[in-house]
Amino acid sequence: MAVFYGFAAGLGVFLVVWWTVFSIEKAAVRTSVETLLHLATQIMSERNAVFQKLKEIPVASCNDQTLSTLRANLVSNRQVGDIVVFAPDTNTIRCSAVAGLLSSSVEITGESALNPKYPGRKTWLEVELNFLPAGQLYHLVRERDFGLVLFPASLRGVMGDLRWSLITVNAKNEFLAPAYGDATLYDEFIKSQQARLGTSALVMSCAHASGSICVIGKRSFTEIWQRNILGCILGLLFSTSVAIAVFLLVSEHSKARSSEKGRVLRSLALRRYENFRCVYQPIVCLRSGATVGCEVLARFEDEIGPLPPNVFVPLISAGGSTWKFTEIIVTRTLRELSRLDCPPGFRVAFNFYPKDLEHDQLEKIKGCAGFRELRQRGFQLVCEILETGIGEMVSSEETITYLKSFGFKIAIDDFGTGTSNLKQLKEIRPDYLKIDKSFVDDIGESDGSYKGSMIPHIIAIAKEIGTEVVVEGVETPMQADALTGLGAEFAQGYYYARPLSFEDLQARMAADRQQSASFSSNLHILPGLVG
């Protein structure tokens, strides 16, 4: 992806550079074409004016009076170089305003072109006239027996090294006849218009004032590149630099997006609920085995893959997005548990970040619609606070009082791993103490097991302050029996169930109801059997 974006950016920059160069060159071609068209229009205007005056001469002859009149017309016009007289019904020049009567007549050979707009006129392009300065080719236009000599060099000077063409056209600018230059350019222009995309600077401009003419100018792709080689190379180097810069930026961005932190925080920022899901760890009564509640646990998985809780949970805290995360989990829990068939008072335990339990954050909990609706549906909400997190709260007693007033029961999670004392517990008066799994793992070990021996003392502390005990991490029937014997009320762990999807929790609750109904039925039958 980074390669694609880098290439696209570099190509885009180079195309902008090239388009700028191309536009400048095309503007220059257009300027030359417009200049030549203006000059050609002037020439045609003067040509027509001269021919109009020559109509006043009834017979084209080479006498002194006629030559004097021709010279007078020549002096008053800048674009006409000479006026000649043809022998009647021939292409032979007898005299000219500049050279006078020729010592030997000049025969004009070659095919002449007809101008459709002026049927009586003939045009010869690039002819040699030996009575005028040698080494030049002239443009000769004849009407009746008079001819006007034009200097094409003035046209070539305007266009410089451009390929160009001067043509006659009809009212629709359709080609009629070549006038001067490269006549094939008209076909190239039409093809470029049909293609709508060209690599050459090809321009045509027309005028219809003194005659329907068009000028076409062209500078090829190769010529444009050669004329701007330094700028194009600099543009290529700049676009390459941009491509590399974009590649590096996109690479870094992609790494950030694919990093664990980037994935989690982006999902929170965009509220992508589908990347977070809930699983439910059943909480069971040790004596009856009935499921009395569940602990809500979060899982994360995006298009890249899953992340374990010990990775994404700290990242959320470090990113300052703890409440966003809590809102998503509560919303998903409400969406699922609102369909759960369970008895009133079914406990739903949530783990809170210490930051979200600070005094200035408590109003968010009270204002959370998900919590309110869960309460209204008869669920008993439980706020689990890490024992190590009690010290992080500015006023733990005030916080817990506030939560209880809102209907939460309080559970001290991972009890035994922190530094809380009996005095603190009496002040807080939690509803549950949750004994950490590390204590349960030691049950059944050697008599010297320190943590296992602490469980009876923790249960005694709980009874002293009027709190019930939930034991975490129960994995064997021996552990369950031992904890029941010690007086613990509730437990959770793999012995009872792994964290369940909502569908599996539903199935477990249905099995509990069926087992309870069967047990009740047996109680009704037993008296009859005894009697």
C-alpha cells in the first residue's frame, strides 16, 4: 500500500510539473499562431485592397503610365513586395513595378492553387523570380493579368522553429486548400481533436475578415522535452523526493495503524463496537451450584486479529480512552443480556478503571443509559474494584458511597494481592471480597503453602465485616469442596465454566432451570414414597 501511494504521489507531482511545462509551451505556440494569423490577415487585407485598386486600370500593360500607377500602389502597402504584369492568357511576366520592363520575360511554371473564395485568382507558392533579389522564394498571387509578390520569409520569422501551416477554409473551418507551410498539420489537428488527448502542443486559430484562413502551429512532445530538459529533470527529481516522502509517511502511518496501540485506540475513537465483544464468566453458588451472576469480560479482535486482555486493557488506560471503552462494553452487555432469561437480581459485574471512579468522573456512570436500563430490567449491578486500585482513588469511601446510592454493589477484586487493611474494609464495607486465583492454586499443596493457608483468614475477615466471599480461579472439584467447607459462598473458574458467549450463557441458564425444576419435582415425590 505504501508503495502504491508513494508511486501515485510521485507520478501526480510529475504530471503537474509536466502539465505546467506543457501549458506554458502551448500558450507560446498559441501566441505565435495568433501573431502569424494577424500578420496573414494584414497581408490578405492589403492584397485585396491592391487588387481592388488595380481594377481601375482597364488594361494590364507595361507602359510608363501603368508602371507609375503600379509603383504608387506598391509604396502605400507594407506587405506587398512587388506588382507584376502577365502577358494575356499566359503565365509569363512581362514587367514589374520594381524592375520595370523585363529584358526577358519570366515564365512561371508549376501548378497553381485556386482560392475557392476568389475563383478568378491563382496562387503559386515558393517561386523564384530572377528580377528580384536572388536566394529567396516568393509567394505569387494573380488576378486578371496583374500579380502580387509576397514575401513568405516574414511569415517564417514569426513561427521560428515551429511546424506550422497557413490554409484556406470554409465558414465551418473545414480545409479547402493549403496556402503556405506544412499542409499535413490540418489532418494531425483533426485527429488530436478526435482523440481529446494529445502529447503535442497543437493549436489552430482562424479568421474570416479578409479571407477565410487558419493558422496551425505545432511543437511535438520531444521538442517540448528538449526545450525544457533542465526543468523536467528537476521536476522528476522533485517528484521522486515526494514519492519517497509519501512512501515513508504511509509506511509509518501503516505501522501505527497496525500497531497494537493504534488498533485499539482507533477502534475506540471510531466506536467500532464490532471490534469489542463481551464474554461472561459465570458466578455460581458453592452450595447449590446455581448460576447467580456473571462477570463481564472484554475481548478485542479487529481485521488484523485478536489481542489478549493483558495487552489491550493497559493500552486503553495509557491512551486515556477508558470511559469510551466502558461505554462500548456496557452497550454490548445491555444489547445481549436484555434477552437473557434469568431470575430477578441476577448479578452482572463490571470491572472499572480507577480513573473512571475518580470523583469528577462519577457523574458519567450515573448518566450512563446502559447502566440505568440494566437496573430497570432487574439486574443487580456490581462494580469490581481492584484492591490495588483503592489507593489510586482520591476518596475511595466517597466513591463507593456514591456507587451504592446508584444501586451498585461493590466487590473488591483480587483481594489479598494489595495492601488494604481491616480498617479500610470496614470504612468501605464492600458487598463481596473476591479471593485471587493465586490463593486457590495453593489448595491441596504441601502444609507449608502460605497462600492456601490464608484463605480461612480472608473468609473470617469477610464475615467480621458482613461481606460475602467470591473465590476466583476454581479449577478442580477438590478445590470447590474445600472452599465450601471453609464457608465461602460463591465461586467462579474453569471448573464451572470458561468465559461464555451470550449464546452459551443462555444455554447454561436454561440447563440450570431444568435442573431446578427436576429437583423440585423430586421433593414433591419423596413424601409419598416415605409414606
